[in-house]
Amino acid sequence: MHRGGLNSAAMHFTQQCIHQPVATRNTMSTLPNCPKCNSAYTYEAGTLLTCPECAHEWSRSEASGQEDARVWKDANGNILQDGDTVTVIKDLKVRGSSSVVKGGTKVKNIRLVDGDHDIDCKIDGIGAMQLKSEFVRKA
């Protein structure tokens, strides 16, 4: 052991870091942010990437696959976006109610969400509800 508590290998590494320009030092910015909490403080733990803030672990292959944004499509295959106006293509029963959303009903200003029912909307006369994108077409 060296008198300062560091062995010679650690001392050599410390001296390299001190003399190395800041731009060439290994920084965490080369690693992707955490996909769960978007923390920038991720680190590698073996073959996995780990987030110290939420303890989420994922592989590099998962990180590259998650960058692809989800695409929602209507019954005809047209891509849907937030704020679109859509038309219901068939009569839909409203769960927990005796009312029905008739085919041909226009729904304005939709919001796309993840889940089984992927459209949040407000329908005149019925109120706020969720629809599946397979039962609408872009207006």
C-alpha cells in the first residue's frame, strides 16, 4: 500500500484522470436516460443498464427498441394523432349504461393513450369515455 491509502494502480489511474482533458473523460451522458423515470444518472452494471433513482434495470437492446414511438392506426390503417377527429364505424354499447354510441358519430379532439382502449375522448350526449382505435376511422 502507498502511504496515502491508494495502491500504485489506483494512484496511476487518479493521475491519468487529473491530467486528462474533461472532454475525453468517460461521462454518463453517453448512456441513455432511464425509460421509466427519464433520469440521466444511469450506469452500467454488467450487461444491464441501471437507474439509481427508481432501481429500474434494462438491457441495451431494450433501450434501442423503446425509442420507437408507438403508432396508433384506425380501422382503415390510417395513422392517428392527438387532436384528430374520428368517426365511429359501428354501434358501440356503453358499459354500465343503456346508451349506445351510434355508427357515424363524429368524435373531435381525441387523445391517444396506452392501454386496451387507446383513445380518450368526449362524446356529445354521453360524456367522457375511452374507445378502441379499431372501431373508428379518421374523418
